[in-house]
Amino acid sequence: MPDEGVRAATSEATTHRLSLLLRALRVLEAEGVGTVSSHDLAARFGLHSAQIRKDLALFGEFGVRGVGYRVAELKDRLRNLMGLDRSRTVVIAGAGNLGQALADSRNFNSDGFHVAALFDLDGRKVGSKSRSGVSIHHASEIPQAARELKAEIGVLAVPAEAVPDVARALVDGGVVAILNFAPVTLPAIENVVVKNVDLTLFLENLSFQLKERGR
């Protein structure tokens, strides 16, 4: 049996690799593949076979010697480990182009996630819906609406200056995890999981790598 202390200390790098592995298993299952070895997984999806085995070993025994991993079974066990075997309600603050694109995204509305509402200050948007039918509410309703919807995850797609107040409103509404797309770092919040995703940083990193390649 895996040690609970090890599980609690699972690194972000490990969970990232498990997500990539889960993505690969979904592809294989859609193709009708029944079993697969760690070597074949690594070769096809750019993973590392030894790392796959090491990551999975943190959570117990997987696979059958001489056979490999049963794709559907491993996929289901990973979904369970990552908490994707239940539906989690997501609300998005900011109904601009990014916010609505996220609300309508298949990735935000499948495999355990469901976008229940958008929020904005723009009176021209409030009361309308995104293309997929997600309702847009006034930002002042965030605490009450998030609590009524039992939202666990809040997404920030607002201007940098609005981040502190909107994050506070989400937390007041019972949100326990925040994914921040705003171009500013949201500091740690007690008892809340915070993930900052600054797309500008990725673009700047790409620019740097292109410059280095040109030297």
C-alpha cells in the first residue's frame, strides 16, 4: 500500500505527468487499445517509461507483468486518484473574450468539470449568455451565486487591478481553488489552492528561446 505521507507530498511535477499520462490513456481508449506497456506509452506520447512506473508506484500497484497496463482500468484509477470521478462546479469571473472562450471550452466542461456561471461588470453582457449557454451575472453576485451553485473552483479572467477584490469575493462564496489567468500573481490564500497561469510569461519565454536559437 502507498504511504499516505508520500501521497500528501506528491509534487506538482508528478501530478503534471499523471495528467499527461491520463491524456494519453484517453487517446488509446478511443482507439480501442486494450493494453499498453510503459515503453509503448513513452515512445508514442513523449513520456519516460521509468518515470511512468515510478510515478504510479507512489499510489500502489498497477499493470500486469508481461502484459502491461489495461488502458481502461488504469484510466479509471487515475481519474479516481486525481478527483475526476466526480463533478466539480466552476465559475468564471470575467466575461470578456478569454472568459467566454473558457466557459465554452470542452476542456472546462468534461471529465469532472462543469462551468455554471460567468460574472462581469459590463451591463451590456450581464443577463446574456455565452455561445454554449452559460449565464452571465453581475460581479456583485459572486459570493451569493458561487455559494448557491456550490462552486469549488473559481477562474479569474479579469484585469490585473481587479484580481484582489474578485478573488476575495470568490473565497467569500466558498470557492476553495482559484485558477488565475490575469497578468498578475495572486498571492497564497489560506485554505485555498491557487494556481497562476500568466500567458504573457509563456510568450516571453518563447521569444527568448527563439532569440537564443537565432544566435
